[in-house]
Amino acid sequence: MVTFIAASSMLAYVMNTGWLAWQLHKRIRPRTSLAFAWLAAALHTLYIGLLCQQQGGFSFDMLSVASLNILGVVLVLLLTALTKPVEKLGFALFPLAAIFLGLDAVIMPSPRLLPVHTGAMAVHILTSVLAFSLLSVAALQAILLTIQNNQLKRHPPSRFILLLPSLQTMETLLFQMITAGVVVLTVSLGTGFLFLHNLFAQHLAHKTVLSLLAWGIFCAILMGRQRYGWRGRMAVNWILAGFVLLLLGYFGSKFVLELILVKT
């Protein structure tokens, strides 16, 4: 049953990607239907819930965490698309969600359950996923903004670019997403320090340092935007640098601990 649900979710992700491609081919500009993506996210959530029930809790292995985080990114995109024109990001996001879900369902790594559960830990985990999701969508938005800016200098720009909102609208959405992400990341880091007794014993020193560096970069971007009007390529480059640090903080340590050190 769990495998069937995962396969159904993957199929729904692929179908919505195909629907986006068809609308692009037909040059349909009105709001894109994300019905299949909502179905995929619901099935993805059900898959994770049933897996937690079978295992007695959520497994914090790398693939399970990646599957949970990509689901969070999808949900942030879908909720944002209710009021903002960000649905075109699904071109990149929905196939990635299907891939990570498929890897988690096929490989099924050994469960890594938390030995202790506290309220602060639960808040930390939830806000970590939400912060990563918000800033992931912001990073995708930054990449799309760069492509849009470069394409508009060409004559004629590509069909995909012509269906996007204006540069000003895209840039406003980008910084709104970063602001929300920084707020949630601040809560995540604050609650994380409440239950971290020994960073080195818990193998979390690198994750904490990289997350703090990413937080500092995102805060600097917001301050630069407010005081000096940072925008364009410089802002995008720093946004992507902050996201890479955050990505390394969230998954780099897990990759080393689970795939490299285990084999050696």
C-alpha cells in the first residue's frame, strides 16, 4: 500500500509537469491548474504518515529528510500560488519531488529514529523544514529571475519568459519569500540551541555553523535591499550563495555521516 501511494504521488507530479508543458506549448497565460500537484502533495503526505506509523516515528536518514523537505517546498509553492504567480516554478520542482520520493520509496534505508522527543525539538524540526522550503522556493525564484532578465535582453525572448509576470513583480515576490524564510529560520536556530547540549558529540557543529552563515547572508541581503536598494545580479548571487550554505548545512553532514564515514 505504501509503495502504491508513493507511485501514485509520483505519477501525479509528472502529470502536473506535463500539464504545465502543454500550457506553455499553447501559450496559455491564465492561472495554471495545479490540481494534480495538490493530489501529489496529499499522497506524498499520506506516504510519509503511513511510513512513520510503520516505523514508530519519522526516520531522520538522508533520503527521508530529503523527501520531507521537498514535500515542504511543494506545499509552500502550492499555497503561495493561491495568491502569487509562482506556479511556473513547478517545472523544476515537481520532477524533483517525484525523484526524491521515488528514491526514498525504492531504497528504503534503515530507520533513524530520535531517541528523545521534546516540545522545543518538535518546533525546531517543523520550522527547519518550513524555513528550508521557503528559502528553496526563493532560490528557484532567483534563478528564474536571472533567466528572465537575460532573456528579455534578447529579441525575441523565449515563449516561457513571455508567460511570466514582470521583472518587478518577480523581484518583489523573491524578497517577500526571503523575508518569511529568514523569520522562520531565526525561530528554527533559536529552538535548536535549546536542546543541543554538545554540538560535537551530536555531529551538528557543521550544520549549525553553516546554517548561521546562511542566516547571516540572508539578513545582510534584506538589509542591503532596505538601505542600499540591492537588486539584480548581485542580490541573486548572494541569495544563491546563502541557499548553498543552507543546503550544505541541512544535507552535507548527513551525506558525510551516512554515506562516506559508514563505508570507511
